[in-house]
Amino acid sequence: METGIATTPFGRRPMSLAMLAAQNESREIPKGRVVDKWQVYRNLCEGKSIIAIGDRALAVLNALLSFYPDSELSEENGIIVFPSNAQLSLRAHGMPDSTLRRNLAELVDCGLVIRRDSPNGKRYARKGRGGEIEEAFGFSLAPLLARAQEFEAAAERVRADNRALRLMRERITLHRRDIQKLVEAAVEEDVPGDWGGLWRRFRAVVETIPRRARTAELEPIVADLAALRDD
């Protein structure tokens, strides 16, 4: 259950424009939108470098999602969970309270959840006579619903980058193998040519290959190796 009123944090926690923006964005969820909460979570895990969220904060988000009773997130089912820190800590594999609080704050700062604090700062749900939840105070998962497509795009971008990186590394491996075997064969069979000079140029290129590199850093190396192979 969500309201149209901006919810400010309890106590000394400051309110920020980023929090207000997250709340405003969450009010623009298309009517009837439903997403698989665990697919959204997997997309976040894959796209975490783009979303700029850490592993520990994602572990806390996993714990929060486990308190949402349905596998599909939707406004019709309510999107506020209200576990205590003690309950959250247990589901986050015994995460210390100070670490838990820090990572909850990171989730809020990244706009992945919204605090909906009660007047006394406690998390709970108020039920009606029929047992249905009339109002809840805790963490709203509305941003996950509102930004689901953004997270999917981030995950796909990371997958595409990883595919391109694998392709570059495969090309480097093939070029290195070809050059090494061709030079060895030429030397063994006394084929005329400056094979020593070619080998030194080859080793100079190989030594520039970083252990961890982005696709853009490997592209010129692939080009240099391809040119050497053609020589």
C-alpha cells in the first residue's frame, strides 16, 4: 500500500532530493504492472556495476524480498515489507546490526527501496477487521517495480559487454597461438625472414596485455596481433 504523500525518515535520518525523486518515480508505476521479484533481483545482481550497488547491500535486499509473500511484485498485492532488524539479520546470514543498517541505508540512497517510517520509527502493519492490511510501515519495494525495465537493460548491457570481452580474449588467444606456431615452423624449416625481430615485436605486444581489462583496452592489442600475424 502506498500513499501520495512524501514520507520522510524517522528521527535524525536526513531527507534527500534523491529519496524524494525515488518516491516520485514510484508513483508513476503503470497500472497493472507485475514483475517477478527474483528476476528483478537477478537483473540487479548482473547489472550491479551500472546501478552502483554493492554485494552486501544486495544480500540485504535478498533478505527483504524474502519477506514479500508473493513471487510477483505488484501494487495490488501491496509492496511494503516490515521485518525487524533482528529478523532481517537472520535472513542475511547473521549480518551484524551495524552492517545491516549501513547496507539498508545504501539501498535507500540508491533508490532501490523507500523507507516508510511509522510515527515511532517501528515497522509494522495495521490490519482491518477482516484481517487485511490497511496500512504498513517499513520498506517499500515500489522502486523495484518502477525501475524493473531499467534493471533489465543494465543486466543486458553487462551481458553484452562480457560477450564482447570474451570474444576479444578468444581472438587474442588464437592470434598468439597462430603467431607462435608460424614463427616456430618458419625457424625450423629455415624460411628466409627476420623471425627474431618478429618474435620480439610479438612478445612486446603480449607483455602489454593486462590481466584484467575492458574490451576497449583489448581492441588495439587484437589489431596489433592481427597485423603481426599477417606479416
